[in-house]
Amino acid sequence: MPSEARQWILNKKPMDLPVLKGDDNAVTFKLVTAPLSKPTASQALLKTIWLSNDPAQRTWINPNAVPERMYLPPIPEGQPMGSNALSEVVESGDPAALPVGSIVLAKSDWTEFSVQEIASCQPITPLPGVSLSHFLGAFGFTGLTAYYGITEVVKTTADDTVVVSGAAGATGSMVVQIAKKILGCKRVIGIAGSEEKCRWVEKLGADVCVNYRAPTFEQDLTRETPGFVEVYYDNVGGNILDFMLTRMKRHGRIAACGTISNYNNHSNPIGLKNFFEVVSNRIHIHGFIVLDYIHKAAEVMGILVQAWKDGKIVIDDSLETVVEAKFEEIPQVWMKLFEGSNTGKLTTKLV
């Protein structure tokens, strides 16, 4: 069994876009080799296979983060970059509880091997015809986030019109499907960053999808929301959120899931100009964190799996972008999140 493992540590917290090349004192991440302890009777040695790439990871390395205001402790410089992963059990301190060869979901970070408490490892039961990588996406925290936000946080009903930003991303693509195909919302409008992505979002079930990069974006979205909307599921913040404040019905509900437009823009963040709309139209903005709903994970996974079996939602290769990469390439793959190059869930498969 290995006595040491490669890992990517946080070297310097970035103010804006992470730095991957250049001066060793300036780069955001650094590849190191660290000793690996032998698992105790309550632990297992895991080999990382698939890494989850999530915009939220960027908030964990924000230099201005105030720990008391964060839902998870910020990652200190010198510590491994945080990430959830699907890993193989290569040694187990309790084979009866967690057999060798099992595939588990755990917070394994950007490490080649890691020692984890068995109690913190979630064994994955494969589904015929479904890649295990979907347990990092549609059947994992991504699906849970989408379901929690649209059903519980803003209490969406079949009578609602729903707008979803980041609709071609991991969470947004699931929100579109849940809203249209499980909840039966009367109209679902997606927002994505290219005409190709918009057509894909429409194939998932959106009645229409609007390209936010088009010069006519605001006119297009206004045309598609003539009577205003009851629900907005926001994954991006910034200018799109600001404009959507003008498209909400009185007493409209906004699920505030993410603000990726500002994650790499701490020097000059994009603010809101239309906030008076919240006052004048009594708009409800609900921020939420999926960890608040983690106790429902098994129940929601069952709902989503059944919806897939019933043919209501699509869970296939189109719903994820899996990038095969060497361990040395992990940061470059993660950065694709902020380039808009992925469709659906972005996952790294180590080779």
C-alpha cells in the first residue's frame, strides 16, 4: 500500500482569476507529495477516480472570506484543495462495513490517495446503463441542490412560470427537468451562453432558452416573459439577476443558489441597480445551502432515480462533461467551469 500521495494544495488565495502558471509564490495551487498514514480500524484508504468540479469551490479559497460568514471553513493556504470525489476502497480497517473494491462518495479533496473515516464514506450502488460519475452530478449533490431549491426553497407549483439561469450547467439543467417534467410547471425558460447550449436546454424540456451573450438578450427575455414570472432560480447573480428583478411578478420568489459571475471578480464585483424592485414588488429572495437539506439526500435520490426509470428526466452522457486527465492536470480541468466550455456536470476522470 502507498506510504505517500500526490496532492494539490492551495498555495496562494487568488483575488480574481486563479493563477495556474508562473512564479511559485504567485500560483494558486501547488503539486506536492505528502505522507499517507495507514488506516485505523474505523478508516479506509481510498484511491480517487472521479473528481467533482463545482463553482462553489471557488468561494472556499476567497482571500476576503470571513470564516464566521461561511457555510464551510475556508481552505487555509498549505492545505489540499477541497473537492468531493468518487473513490475506490483499496484498504479497509473494517471490511465488513466497507469492503475493498467498493466505490464511495467522500470528500477526498485533490489527492491521489486519502485516508477517510468509513462513517463519512457513502457507498454507491451502480444503476444499469448509468455511469457512476452521475453520482457526483444528477444523482448526487447537484441533483439534491436542484430539487431542494426549486421544490422547497421557493415552493414551485404547476401554476408557476420559472426562469433558470445557468440552465446548461450541472444544477440548472436538473432544475429545468425537475420544474417541467416532475412538477409540471406551465412554462420553463432557460438562460444559457450559446445558441447550441440553448437548443440543448430546450431538448431537456425548457419551453424556450435565451442566449445571454446575444446583443438582444434583454429584449429576448422580455419577449419571453410578457406577464412576468413567479419563480427565478438564480445560479449566476450579477447583471442577469439585476435584470431578472425587473421581470418578477409581485410577490415573486427567487432561489439564490450561486453567484458565479462574481466568483473570480473580487476586485470589482458586479452589484445590483434594480434592487428597489424587491421593495416595490415585494419580491422574496431566498438564499440556501444544500447542506441544510442533506438529511433528505437518500429520499431525493430515490425520487430522481424513479423519475429517470419512468422516463420523465434524462440522465445520460449529454448531461455531463467528463474530462479524462492526468493528476497533474486537475487545476486546468477545474478552470473550465469559468470558461463556459462544459455542458451539464463537469467531472474529472483521473487516468
